[in-house]
Amino acid sequence: FGAPRAVPHSASVARGAADASWRAACTQTLLLCLVRRSAEHADTASCEPARRFSGAHRRLRLPRQVLENPEVYEALDDKQYNFELPIEIDDYDELRESKPPDKRTLPLALLKRAMADIPLIEQLERDHPRMVRLFNRGLLPFGIWEQLLEAERMMDEEVHEVQAEAEKLQKGWGQGVFGQAYQMLRKEREEDAREAQERKGAAQLTIEFEQESGRVVTLIADGRNVLQQSQMLLRRDCAAEEVAFKSGVKATLVSGDGDDARTFSCQVDELLLDKEQEKQWKQLGQDAAQLRLQLKFTRKAQGLRTGFVLSDVRATIPPLSAGGAAASS
């Protein structure tokens, strides 16, 4: 892992309560590993050690009946406050007990554990200010406030444990383990975002040619950001598939991914290809509100038998404002 970079400590955060008596009872110094948005300046807070929580205390779930106030209902994430330390904690403990021979195994597992902690740290950073405001206005039951503080103490101890384990594995690494984990998590998030963007713009076209004999030839082509006469790339295993000079054709194009996916289709009952032409273009679909395809066929003669392969595909779909799924035309 090389020489780890030291992570500076930030000041502890003072907590306010509803009035002076509540402040005396509730205000305390909390340890939060505030992993900053830049890996160059990862911060961790410090405070007095918190008590250890067993696995039975690692899950917090607040009852729905305390969320009857509409403002509280809107302010709390997921309409109830949930907090659970990651399973990577137990995974690391079990791995440490097994004493793996490879010296890289435990550091990698500890980094994975720290990476799993970071979203929870971010959750507490995000939730605490809004819950403070609600509590100070008398809109948050004190029981929920105590549960939040308990969650922060749990996170507090977890951060200390990770830093202590890192220090045992390599002297000086305790101050840098969360900074290194954040760099790795940031790369994962960037990769996930890139893949999600690619899926969002992806399109898959499926064309079925049904011959008079009843045999169906299915061809699949892929494209990106399909709009007007966008080229679709036929998959390699479909490039050599032959279709007859006369067949019924049904085509379906799915653009986007998940909830944003849109489906368009078109069909012709009988597509006739000219056996005398070596190359020819045919259009499927005429409705501007549906899928329209331009297909280029290349003749492939073998003795007395004449077939055709699909050599080029252009797809046009209506713009997003035109609506969602389209019926066959």
C-alpha cells in the first residue's frame, strides 16, 4: 500500500437542543469521520471514546407512528430513520480470526470495510442538520433524537476501530485509511455513473423475419442515442444469417434503461425482395409516431437458392415529447 497519507482531524461538532435544559442534556462532542468530497483533503473528527455496540445494536429502525407530523414525515429520509452498520465489519472480523497467510488480504478487507462505512458517514452528515432543526422547533420526538445520537456513537466507534486496525497493520496508516478508501469509492462511483449513462443512451433493436415455411430468423442490432436515421450495428453472430426473399417482418426497439426505457415497434405482413438486385434498401414503418427502419439487404446466391443478408440498419424513433411505448403499426 506504500506510505499512507495522513488525514487531518476536524473540530468536533456541538449539538443544540430545544432549550437550555435540553441543551445541557443533549449537547455532546461526537466523533464523525467526515470524509470530504476531495480525496486530497479527507477529514476525520475526534472525541471521547464511545461504548462498543454488539451486533444486536447495529440495526436501528424507527416506528412509523412517531412520524405523524407532516413536516417530520417529509424531512426524514425514506419516511423513517434507518441505520445499520455494514456486513463488512463481520466479514473482516471473521477473516482476521482465520489468520490469512497473504499479508495483503487483511489490508484489502479493511479498505473494503472503510468504503462501506463512508455512505453511512455521509448519511449522518446529511440527516443531522435537518433533524436538529426539527428538534429545536419541537417537531421531532426526543426518542428519535436519541436514536440519531446512538447511531452517531455507533459510527463513532466504528471509525475508531477501523483506524486502530489500520495502525496495527501498518504504522501510520490509521490516519490515512479513510482517505484511501474514499479515493477507491469515488472511482467506483464514477464508473457506475458512466455505465448508467451508457445504459441510458443505449438502444437494442430486434427484427424477426418469418418465412413462408414458418421458420423465424431473429436479428439483433445495437445503437446509442437513437433519433433520426441512427445507424444500428448488427451483432456479430447475426451478420451471416440469411433471410428469404419473401417474409413477414416484425421489429421492436427498446431505447433507454430501467424506468426511462421506451419501446417502439413496427411490422409488415409481407416484405418482398428483388432476387435480381444485388443490393437494395427497404423501409419498414411509415408512421412518424412509431418506429421506422431503413434496411439494406445484400443478395447471397448459392446455386439455385437465393437468400439475403442484412448489411445495414438505420432506425428512427419519435422524440421523447411524442410519448412512451408505441404500438405496432
